[in-house]
Amino acid sequence: MSDQRKLRAVVIGAGMSGILAAIRLRQEGIDDVTVYEKADRVGGTWRENTYPGLTCDVQSHAYTYSFELNPDWSSQYPDGAEIYGYFERTAQKYGVMEMIRFGEEIATLAFVDGRWEIETKKGTKDTADVVIAATGVLHHPSTPDIPGLSSFEGASFHSARWDHSVPLDGARVGVIGTGSTGVQIVAALADRSAVVKQFQRTAQWVRKGANDPYTEEQRAAFRKDPSLILAIRNSPESEANVRLWSQAISDASSPEMHMMEGYIAQNLEQNVVDPALREKLRPNYRAGCKRIVISPNYYEQVQKPTVEIVTDAIDRVEPKGVRTADGTLHELDVLVLATGFHADMFLRPMHVTGRGGVDLEEKWAERPIAYMGLSIPDFPNLFLLNGPTAPVGNFSLIDVAERQMDYLMGLIDMLRTGKAREISAGGKAMEDYESTRAEAASKTIFASGCRSWYLGADGAPSIWPWTYDRFIEEMQAPKLDAFDVVEG
């Protein structure tokens, strides 16, 4: 250990990936680590989102760090507060809190003389040998440009900026948006609010996900014997489902995809009684083109008399409610914008300059790119977790991030041992990766004809197009011929 170079590492973000990165760096003997977090708490998306009905669409024992199993999950799909608590406890247990500088949003990153110079919006300056960007994907809210939105006299807010002071019980609530968030909110409010109107531009394919609770006896057994948790995480059924889904989405014409489509469509056919409502809820695109929404009870909840699915286009918002194109004024007390996020931000709005003053904004002018979703040419020793083109399609992002960290530690170890001073993806490797990826993406279900946050500005899928097994294989170890390595 004595002949190893002492590295200073900076992690950007204290959400799921940032907590993981800090823990792994410390475990690998890199003690000089600072985490910059723009907010006042850890948790990332689980801090930002607190809306009614919030949960994860990956089952709890799969959405858990492999080194910090949780025997106390209350159910298969626990609520957001419980998930947030898990990440907060993990950060406390592994000493991450002491590494974090809260309320420090990074404004600039510049690679100068072999190190990263960092400045926050508060003016704090720092330097690092290695920077890991764990900035997340869905955390810059997208607000729709609807005429009159600011004129609404009731309470109005984005779902990721929920105002808990606003009463919902007995209220007339409008929800704009039909993705996972909109589905979860509507299902949660159907039994609370007097009226729930969901304004639907695009119907969603919804898969049934039974939210069975874990009994105290089961939780006690998990505490006594963690192998029972591993049996759930690594069950043949679970692994087969991941393999089947990844094979299906990577080839839109595959038998696996057709089988999955039939299975998902059954939920609509079997659980929505009224033919007219069923047709309202039937998407006009193939299942899987957008991220599949998973819910234990959405179709049951939207059939309650308190809920109305509004398919007429929104013309404008008025002081008393939402006016649709058919002339109807939908009077409301609360208007929720479940309208998603800008999914192409990643490091932005930070100003990032790499080797020789290369500007990341110019590099990403066409679309965000990163080799294997992890490294950008001419930006040495800057690595991304869940970056551009990483697998985000209904997989556990914890598992994705853990495998990425395994891969990155192989590169970081080269810096630590002096085998390299600078490492970044090579230009040719990036070009080959992106052209191959784009060709493969054109054959995926994501390219089958719908609008989704999986698509870039050019309308082409911008995520991992291959099977999850291939991702696992690629993350075994870096292929060094794909990287520009400046030797130490």
C-alpha cells in the first residue's frame, strides 16, 4: 500500500449512486473523499419526491444494496418514505454523512494540469484527482407550457415539489400526466379526494404488481437468516424475469416481446369492466415502448366514481380550473403537474471543461454521450454513474450502479497504482460504441413508435439497447484498448 498514489476523490450527489460511490471508495482504501450535495439531506429522488402513493417499481429486496440487505422492508413495494429511510440509515451507518458538504451545488468543473478544479455556487473551491458524477437522471422537473397555468387560483405544484400543506381530503384534484407518478398519485387519491381528474394525453401500459406485505414472522426470519433475502434476490424466477424482459426489449420482433405484450395487455382486459373506459386506457403503441408502469391497483382505482379520465386535450388553465378543447371547464381546488423531468441533463447545468478546454456542452451539443454510460473522451478521471446510455429500462438502478462501480474501480486502481495518470474513453472507441449502440437501439421496443423520455432530441432511443446479460458481461472489467491512458 505504501507505494500507491494517494488519491483525492469528489463525488457529486448524495442520492443512491453517490452514497454507493462514497462507500465503495472508502472500502477500497481511498480515504480522502468529499461528497457535494446541493440539498440539505441525502436521498436524491427519494428526498425530492414525497407525493401520495410514491413507491419504487422495483421490488424492495431487489432495490437494496448487495452489502446492506434490509430484513425490515414492510412490503414488496414500500412507500417512498420507507425507501428514503433506508438510504439515510445506510449513509449514517457507513460514515457517508461525515464526507458530505450539504447545500453545495457545483457550478464549474475544469480539468487543469492533471487535476479537477471545482467551484460551487457558494464560491467554495476544491481540487480532486478523480470525480464521480452521481447526479441522477430524473431530478430536473419538466413543467408544461400550458397557457394560463400561472392564473390558477387553487394550489398548483409539480409532483416533485409536493406541497404537504395543501388539503387533499374532500378536494377536487386534477392530475396532469399518466406516467408512473401520475398513476401512483391517482390511485392514492381515489379514496381520499372528492374528485380526481386525470388529464391523459397518452395512455400507459400498466402491469399488475401485487404489493404483498411482509409479516413480522417473515421479517424476523430475514433478520435471523439473510440467505432468505438472497434467495428472493437471486431466485430463478427473478433472474428469469430480468432475462426475459431484457431479451424482449432489445428485440422488438422477438417472441419474448410478443409474449410480454400479451401478458401486460391481460391486466387491462381482465380488470377494466366498462368497455368505453377500457378503450380510453388502451395505449396506441406497443407495450414496452415507454417505461412499463407497475401498479397493484390503478385499474381498480380509476373505476371508482370519484375518478375521471379526461382525454380531451387541455386548451388552457383558468383561475377556476382546466379548460379542455371540447369547451368543458373542469373546476378544481388542486392541480398537480405529474409531467416528468428533463432526462438529458446529467452533469448539466454545471459548466464542465475537459482536457485542452474542451467544453462538455459543445461535446453534448447533439445529445449526451458516454462510453458504456461511464466515461467521456477528453474528460479524464471523470466518471459517471447511471450516465447517458446506461440501462434504465425497468431494471434495478442499484444493481446497475454497483456493477458500474466495480468497473470503475478497475480504472481508478490504475490511477492509484501509478499505471496511469489520466484515463478517459478514446475517441474511436466512443464513436464505435455510439454507432453500434444506435444501430442496436433502432431495433428495440423503444423505437417502435411512441414519445418517451428514453428518446433523445433526435427521436432515437438514447439508452442501453442490449440485454442485461450483456451489460453484466461488459461490466466485468474495462477493456483498456477502449481508453486513452496517459501513463504516470
